[in-house]
Amino acid sequence: MDMQTNTLKPRLSFWQLWNMSFGFFGIQFGFALQNANTSRIFATLGASPDDLPTFWLAAPVTGLLVQPIIGYLSDNTWHPTWGRRRPFFFLGAVLAAIALFLMPNSSAVWMAVLLLWMMDAAINVSMEPFRAFVGDKLDASQQTAGFAMQTFFIGCGAVIASLLPMFFSDVMGVSNVPVDGAIPDSVRYSFYIGGLVFLLAVSWTVFSADELPPPDMARFQAQRRHARNFGVALREIVGGFAHMPKTMVQLAFVQFFTWIALFSLWIYTGSAVADNVYHTVDAQSAAYQEAGNWVGIMFAVYSGVSALAAFILPVLARATSRKTCHTVCLAIGGLSLASLFFITDKHMLMVPMIGVGIAWASILTMPYAILAGALPASRMGYYMGLFNFFVVIPQIVSGLLLGFLTKHLFEGHTVRTLVLGGACMLLAAVLTTFVTDNAKQAGAK
């Protein structure tokens, strides 16, 4: 199997990197609204904290099914105008925009769960090919910079999206209180803006960036005809597990514990802050909704830090190594997440968010940069999609176990669940030290 090598590709300018990455601004706009507000929507519609992880299972299960399939399909797609990855960018953006418009109009928990499923599937259709897009277009010497540019836009999109509910309530005077169990207007309007931004940002990349055609079109066409056979496609999708590169297997363990930590952060920060700082567990109360807005600011801080750190991490990686950089960032993030247990002043909550932001920047950059150098060039999309298994499997495990642990081991105090998440991120830092990075083969650290 041919491995990804340092084949000659045009070196892209800053603005070309900008255009090919800008779609991630919209993608993360959608993810940030989902991460900061979904538990709040569920709670407002009557869900109990114990049930939140189960309802969140829709998201990782969707990713588990969608990402490797979309990756496989995009590997075997080529259109003279649309290219290989961009058709999937655009289709996912249209569907995600629709889901974002519908989500805050849910009238029951079951409806919100179904729309979360739709929204996450659509976002995954757009997002998965973006990772392979970097491997397709960039020489190995620019791949870390390419993923860092994506991380920058992820941070920028998340900052703005996370602040929208508070902007509407505090600046625009829009109601932030649920009436008759309905989602507050501040949240609804935020999702409407999110749907529009998602579609426009992804469209920018679709229409401003081009793609390199397959170097051997005749061979590519033959492979595509072969891939259209359903049995062949199924065997190749499933069989990829047996042929994962060593580096990918090692990173899988790192990702597993990293994403348990992140899932606990997204599910439980709202209720933990409401309980630990605002001293309420009543989702219909004004204090609970105020806590929800404050969590939006917290998430904006860590996203903003990640946007800034995105440009520093490549420098640190060159000075040390990508593996060392990721190890240190995960350790900082784990300690920061666990420290939320000790903080009861809302303003002090911003301090650990700085550490979480540093970790988040590295999580979005370093594993993918390390992995890109270890993958077959012809199956970049598929393996990037398969790699997502090790993002969604820990989320499924979390969905099945965290509610039980929170109720029976932590006596309903979700801030203790965040401490568990911090411990998992620290374990991920330790496991990173065992990863084999082929960076030196690409002429970089």
C-alpha cells in the first residue's frame, strides 16, 4: 500500500490556505451552538440531568456511521467543476442550515433528539472531507500549517457562536427566559444566525478553492468503478480496521480518553456551573438560564484561546516535536478541567478555560498533522473518516456511563464528572508519549 509521501504539490499562499479553511468557520459555528446549548435545550424541554448523556448519544452514533462512509465516497468522487471533497462540503452545509433553523423550535425532548441527530449528521458530512482536503492539497511541509489554519477558524467561529445568546439577551434585549416551556428567543435567534453563517462560510470555500485532479485519471476511474460495487465498498470500509497504520492505532488510544474529557465538558458544564456557582438545578429558573449564558462566555474564552494558540503551536512543534507539544497541551487541559471543582466565583471560571483552549487547539491540530504523514494518499478521506471512530466511540461510552456515574457515584453533582474528564485528559497526555510520529520522514519535526 502506497503511503503518503512528500510528493511535489504547489506551495500555497496565506490567502489560499485561508480560502480552503474558511468553511470551518461555519462548521464550528454550528458545532459551538450545539455544544453550548443542546443540554440547555433538553433541560428546558423537561429532561433530567441523568438523561442528558443518553440523549447526546445521537451525535456520536451519527458520526460513527457517517464519517467513514463519507470519507470513502469522497475518495472515489471526482467532478471537473466540483472536485472531490467540495460536493460533500456543500451538501452537508445545506442540510446543517436546515437543522439549525429547526432545532430551537423543538416542542418536545424527542423532537430535539431527532433534530440533534439530523444536525450532527449534516455537520459531519461537511466536516469530514475538510480533514482530507489538507492532505490532498498540501505538501507535508505545509500540513501542520493547514490544520492550524482550520483550528484558527474553528476558534473564531466558536467564540462568536458561543456569545450569541448573551448578545441577544444583554445587548439586543431579547428574552432569555423560557415561556410555557419553549426555548428562549435568545437561543432561537442564535441558531437562525448559525444556520445562515454555516451555509455562507462553507460556500466560500466551495467556490473560492480548487482541487488537484487525480494524478492518474485512468487508474482513478478504474478504482471508482470498482468502488461502486456495494460488496466491495462494504468490505473495504469494514476491512480498513485491520490495516490501520501503527501511528493511527497509537493515536486511537489518545483520542479515546481525550474525547471522554471533551464530552463531559460539553454535556455537564452548564449544569455544573448552575449548581456549583449559581446554586440552582431548576432549568426553568432565571438563574439556570443565566448560567447557560455564562457557559457560552466560558466556551467563547476557550475557543478564542484556541484560535490564538493555533498560530503558536506549529512554532512550538518545530522547536520540540509535535508529540511533545500535544503532550504538554493535553496535560494543561486536564488540570484546567479538573480545577472547575474548586471554583465558585463565575469570573474565576475563565482561568481554567484558558488551559482548556490550549488543549483544544492542539486536539484539533496535532493528531491530524501526525496522522496525515502515516496514511496512504489514495485513501486519505477514508482513513480520516475511520479515525473519527476514536472520537465517537468514547462519546458513546460516555453517553452510556457518565449518567450512571454522576447519579450513583457523584450524587448528582456534575462538577465531579468534570473532574473525571480532567483525569481522562491527563491519561491521554501520558499515552501521547508512546505515539510514533513520522514527521522526520517529511522533513519536519
